[in-house]
Amino acid sequence: MQERLVDRHPEVPADQLVAQMVPPPMFDEVSFASYIPDPDEASQAAAVGKAEQFAVRVAQIGKATQRKSLFGKKKQVRGVGLYLDGGFGVGKTHLLASIFHRAPAPKSFGTFGELTNLVGALGFTNAVERLAGNSVLCIDEFELDDPGDTMVVSRLLTELSARGVSIAATSNTLPGQLGEGRFAAQDFLREITKLAAIFEPVRVDGPDYRHRDLPPAPPPVTSEALAERAARTTSSTFDEFDALLQHLSTLHPSKYGALISGVSSVFLDNVHPVTDQAVALRIVVLADRLYDASVPVTVSGAKLDEIFSAEMLEGGYRKKYLRAISRLLALSRFEVAA
């Protein structure tokens, strides 16, 4: 019988949320040396150098906090910050994971959403205590679209930085805003005013590597062909799109990673544009977890680049939706090549 995601009901203990804060599997082996800068984008090579310098500083701070003063107390050294600002698919996560791999343990890596989920699951004080021993906290896809979440994370980072934890973060400048100066960086620094002084913003420009020199995304297949492919693909799942969306509404987003654990490929039937913001944001989280795990996606119905309505793509969550589309298209091509 074909497995379905809607039949899965994962449970993720709060303690596991901390332990699983590591780079996605696709970034297990990355390094500064394996980042290949685009020769047409000078900012990329410069960003590699800045990221390497930051990693060295993180290690130095880690050693400094271990030294004891003449009075036997640990010397308190404030953490440093790096903010990688640029468009989609320019390798910012690659650089962030390289920082993580170079930094001494303990250390943590997660998306902004995963960090807010952690605080929600553990409570603010507990989250601070569990992360305060880190040499670095790497935050991918820092988001400024929810004032409440931004305020909580800003407060968290203020506490951690004061305890010597260095912070590296990435975010996305919208494609239409590239070349207009440090728009995203200015937003970031304004929203975390207490921390702005420790962050060095570094621009990373270039085209989305996920679509560089690639043909358009494959068209949707028929429902019959989709079912046939799913049936002959080991460890795959086959779900009706609306049923999956309903199921996602019953799960906390922190469980979406566990939801797709062990899945080799996802097949979605009758995909159509969504117009509800809450539903769309769940799709964004699922797309991130699928991309992190390199799980191919094949669909029937609408094209994946039509999954969010035109109106939604012009709204406040535009960056999230464009990132999700970029990643889903990459996963749809991956399925064809598999």
C-alpha cells in the first residue's frame, strides 16, 4: 500500500529540538574551500574571505572565554556578528554552514523559524541557558516580517551575545532590489538595534545557482502517471494536495522535518494555487524541510511556480514565497534527473 504523509503523526521531544540544530544534510561536507565564487560577481569571493575571518574570530573568543582571571573567574568576552545579505541561491547557506563546521563545539545552526520554534517549545529562559555555552549560533533566513518573532529573537541574541556567543545570520534581498544598496541589511540592523554594533553586513550578489543554466521546471504530470511513478518509487509518499494541507494544519511546524524523515520522494496530486496566508506559510516551512533533506517533489495539477497566487507574491511574505518556489523548482528538477 502506498504510504501517505497524512498518515504520519510525528512527535519531537523538546530536547531533540536543540540536538538537531545542525546544518541540513546537503551541507554536511561543505567548506570555505568548496565554495566556488562566480567569477562575474566579485562580492562572492570577498564574502568567503569575510566569513573565514569571522570563523577565526569565533575560535579566538572561544579560547578567551576559557581563560580565567587572577580571581579565578572566567573572562567575559562579547560575541561578534556577521550578516550575509544577498539574493536567493548565491551560496549564503553554504558559507554559513562552513562557519559552523569551522567553529569549536558546542555550536548550533538553524533557520529563523526553527529558532523561534525552539524558544516556543523550551521557553525563553531555558532556551538562553541551553544556547549560552555555544561558540556560535548560525541563523539561516533571518526574517523581519513578524514583529513579535523579531523582538523575541533580538532579545535572545542580545542575551547570548553578552555571554560570548557569536552570531552569524543570513537573509534574502528581493531580486528586484539587488543593486539598490544595503536595503535588507538596513532593515536587519534597524530591527536589532541593541545588537547592530556587533554585526558586520557583507553583501553576496549573483544569480540563483539553483536555476543557473538550467531548463524550465518540468511540467506537472497527469494524476495517473503520478500514481504510477509513486508506486514504483521505494519509500515514497503519495498525497492529495488539499488533504496534505489539512494535515499540516494539525502539526506544529517544528515537526515537519520528522514528518518527511526517511521519505525518498514526495508525490502531490492536484496541486493548485493557495490564497490563504496561513496555509501558504505552512507550505513554505514544508518546502524548506524538503529542500534541507533533498527530497524530490513531483506534482500533478498546477505548476510549482504557480503554487502561490500573484496577490500573495506581492504581499508582506513575498521573500518567503519566492524562496519556497525556488527550492521546490530545484527539487522538481532533481526528481526528473533521479
